[in-house]
Amino acid sequence: MGSLRPAAVVSLLSVLLLSISLQGTSDSAQETFLQCLLDNSHPSYPISAAIFTPQNPSYSSVLQSSIRNLRFNETFTPKPFLILTAKHESHIQAAIVCARKDNIQMKIRSGGHDYEGLSYVATVPFFVLDMFNLRSIDVDVANETAWVQTGATLGEVYYRISEKSKTHGFPAGVCPTVGVGGHFGGGGYGTMMRKYGLSVDNIVDAYFIDVNGRLHDRKSMGEDIFWAIRGGGAASFGVVLAYKIKLVRVPETVTVFRVEKTLEENATDIVDRWQHVADKLPEDLFVRLVLDVVNSSRNTGEKTVRAAFISLFLGDSERLLSIMNERFPELGLTQSDCIETSWVQSVLFWTNIPIETETDILLDRTPSSLVFLKRKSDYVKKPIPKAGLEWLWKRMIELQVPQLLFNPYGGRMAEIPSTATPFPHRAGNLWKIQYVTNWNEAGTEAADHYIGLTRKLHGYMTRFVSKNPREAFLNYRDIDLGVNHNGRQSYMEGRVYGIKYFKGNFNRLVQIKTRVDPGNFFRNEQSIPTLPYQGN
């Protein structure tokens, strides 16, 4: 990278340095860092326009543009001293080279949906490398692949694929505003996982920038790094600029449905049956179970548990009804429950957007609403006994929040080895649970209350879920599992949460991390640690 220091940039530098010095935190290191960025600016891609400091009028809007959890948008939330909205790979390379010199904390953000805000919050002075400008998507239908930059959202990916083909899709999440970088980096799952596996099971190449600022593809990075950045938390190893994904085939017509049953409508028996069939249904069929507490229709003021069965079937309604009548008749699915549509429009259904809406709404990067939230996860290896379900209903009604989302496995998920990618939760799991708690009140008192309720329900579920370790899903970041202070105890702290997220794959991730980033530059509160130093 060449240097660019014309008079205009020198003038801009003085303004930026003044804005940083006004913050009063680590002034010297931050000023040195900013000057280094400008010194390492590529002549053809000036970095100055990508830099935002708190004195810039657009700083707040840029910072808040990708905050998806209002818990981390409070006045007391720590803010970055600088945001770098990279527009070119040279900006990323400059950021790495310059931040390493003074060991400045760098946070990497794509969509901002990380549940604990780890991509844009820190307790030490830090800056954010924001990838949202790097969002190109190049779809090659003939070869059934696409290059996707990590600043793109899932909605943008789905829309661009649908522009080129009605019979191709990609197995990834149901929320279209989620960023590709974090989603793929942590594994990525969606309604087609029983047919095609996870997002990371369908990635065939990547562009990756290492701790020395060098750009690699799969061949030059090597298979170890390529393995690690597909589900091991890519931000622990470097910056992924783009992933090459393998498109999957979908029929022109798919079918979706949502059927709700309360306890008064025999929900207990239907949920019990779902537990025994959901992972054994044909792999074209995904039926999610959502449990929440609602008002009872029998008596005003009473609460009951509602079970919602939400499905994507890769086929028409006639075949779906035949399967359901044979394998899951207890649900009572009827033709009127079924909606036949295209695969890309099924994304709208799963996002609670009216299905007739124009699909270009998927290009909107801003969620329809923002809330304060907490998420947790679990894995279940055997059905919950009916008596256990009835006990759970009482606990849920007592708490009223959170919701429970049960996502069934089986199919392709049971066939891929647990060591194929860092994501280990494959065969042996019947389904994954997501605990979902949302609220609208600001402040720490409300947060403590709702987070406490979530932890309480998580505690109640202990008897029903995986053990030794109690498994958890990296994409559902949960700081309750452990925090890494990235000091002398980094490895031991990292092992606490690492075993839950990665099980037996944790050790391989640590070995790769130690080799490619021995100084632990790429770090966060739940990153992969390096092995303890063994020298004299």
C-alpha cells in the first residue's frame, strides 16, 4: 500500500486528530493510529472518506445503523473512538497493520445482529471495522455458485439469486437483515438445513485477510484456516472479505404453513408427537415449533401456552398433505393452512412480511422494528417426557417470557461429520432450542429483570438438554457462558465457553489460532484463545 499525503489530506488529518483528542482517551495511541491509516492509504482508494470520529456529524448514524439490540444503544454504552467503513480491501489491510502496531482493539461488524454486541462494544478503547460498504454479490447460475462479500445481508443474497434463477436458493437464516460475515462465520442455519445442511456446508472458497494484512484465497490460506472460518468464529482468525457459496436447487413451487394450538386445543399431545417425528420427516420438510404464553380463550385473565408449528416444504401442497396425514396427522393440517409460493417469497413468510409483498423489500437492510433482547440456546438429545412438558408449561406461564423456538435436525444434519466444520452439533441432536426474550423498556433495571427471567427458564430446562458439555450455538452469542479478558488466563477462560460452542473441535481451533495469530490480535470477549506460552 502506498502513502497519500497531499495538502488536502494533511488538512483533514488535523481535523480528525482534533476530534479524537477531544475524547480524552488514549490520545497518543489513537492519534498515531489515525495518522498510520492515512499514511497507508492507497492512492487510488483514499481512506479518509471511510473514517468517522465522534466529531463527525454522521458518526452517530453510522454507529447506530447496524445496532440490532437496543441494549447496546444506550447513552452509557461504550462507543468506538473511530469507525472505519471500509470501501476497499486496502482499507482493511491498513486497519490491521496500523492497529497491530499499538495493539489497538479492533471490532469487526457486518450486520450487527450479534446478540451480545461484541462487534461494536468493548470495555477498552476500540475502533470498529464496518464492512457494510463491501457487499457485492456475483451470482453465476451456470456454475451454481456466487461470490458474496461479507458486508452483504442475507436478504440481499436471496434477492440477487432470485433475480437470476427461480430454481436456486441458499441455506441460511430466516432474518433478511442479518449480515453475511457473522452468519457464515458462526455456522449459519435456516429452513433448508435438513435438506442441505448449514450455510458453511455450502461454502467452497473465500477471500481472507490475515494478521499481516495479506489477502488469501482458499488455496493460499490453506485448509486449516478455511476450515476454521466456516463456523469457528471467523473474526478470531482474520477478516473475511468474501465467501464463495454453492447454490442449491429448489423447486419453483414450495409450500409454507403456520398452525397454532393452545393447551386447550390438545397442544401437549401434538407437541409430544412433534418431538418424535420432526427429525425423521423427509428432508424436504422443516417444521419449527414455537412455544409462547398467551391469554386463554376460556377465561379472561388466565394464561395458556401456545404451540405454533411453522413449516417450509420444498414441494407442492398435495405432496405435503400426503406426508403430514401419514406421519403427523395429530396436527390436523388442511389444504387451507397451506400456502404455495416461490422459494424467495417463502423468506417473506418466515419474516412475517405479507407474502404478496414485492421481494425487493429483501434489499432493505433496516429491520422493521428494534427491541431490547436476550438470547440463549440449548440442544436436545431425547424427547421431553409428557409429564416434563406439563411441568414446563407451568414454569412458562409463571414467567410469561421468553419464547422457546425448537428447530428440528435429522436429514442432512445427521449425515455430515461433526468434524467437517468447527460446528459440532450434528448427529445425536434432535433439535436446537433458542430462548427468545424481547422488551421495550430502556435501562439496566428492565434489562436485569428480563435477562433474569431468561436465565431462570434456561435453568429450568437443565434436566431436558445436553450435558457434559451443555452445548450452545455460536451464532446465538451468550455472554453468560463465559468472558475472555484476553490476558494471562485467556486459554482457560476461552475453554469455558469454547467447549460448549465447539465441543471436540475447540482444540483444533486453538491450534490454528495459535499458529496464524500468535499475538492474539483478532480477539473479542468470546474469541478463540491461543495456547499458553510455553517458553522459559
